[in-house]
Amino acid sequence: MTAVFDLDDIDKAIIRELQIDGRLPLAQIAPIVGLSQAATRQRVNRLIEKGVIQVVAVTDPVALGLGYQALVGVTVSGDARRVADAIAEIDEADYVIIVAGRFDIITEIVCSNSDAFMSVVNDRIRAIPGVVTLETLNYLRLVKQTYSWGTG
């Protein structure tokens, strides 16, 4: 189990600034959060070391020619973990979660077009032993996407 890390107001302020621009120099963040550059660097390094944050580049799939996105709800027979691990091996699966409710697994699939999507769903996911049913929820428009958990 992952340890819970309590964020203070300064940690939250640092994270908010990095969420706006992950390339923002620590020298610019420091006066915003009321710390020296060295103290800000220590805070950021601690947040990274504790696994609280990652500073990464987030791509826009549409700008990369991957304009076909959908969630796929999967019902399985047997061990959902085994099926989830198999889906996670598919490059087009951005994330895979085991859930409780109507489906056993939900995955986001990102492809270039509907033919590529059909190939992933029909030839790869349906072929995994234990997959019983699939339901696709094709994106019409992405209205909101945020990564600001825990800073509000």
C-alpha cells in the first residue's frame, strides 16, 4: 500500500505552478511560494522522491494524428487481474483500471482511426482468454482533462 503524503500549503502552491507549466524555473516558483530557490528545489525533489509528483510532458493525441479515442468496458470470466495485465500490454491502451460495477475493467484506447480501433478491439482485446463482453464508449468531444488532484 502506498504511504499517504500530507501536503502543506507551500507544497500545494508549488504543484499548482508546475501543473500550469512543468518547465517553469524554480527561480520563478520560489518567490511565488515564498521560499528561497534552494528551499523550493528541496521541496520539489522531496515531492518527486516520495512519488507525489512527476514532471512529464503530456501530449495531445489529436495533434499526433491519434484522433480516435474511446473507453472500452470489459466484462471478464475468471481473474480480472490477468485480463487487465494482458490489455495493459497493448500499446494503444493508455490506461487500464479494474473496477467494481457494470464492468470488470475499463481501458482507454487511443488510435489513429476507426479501422485501427476495430483491430485493437476485435483482434486483440476480444482474443484475450477470459474476455466475455465489450462495450465501447467513443469520445465525441473531450470537454475537460485535468491533473490537479490534491491541490485545491
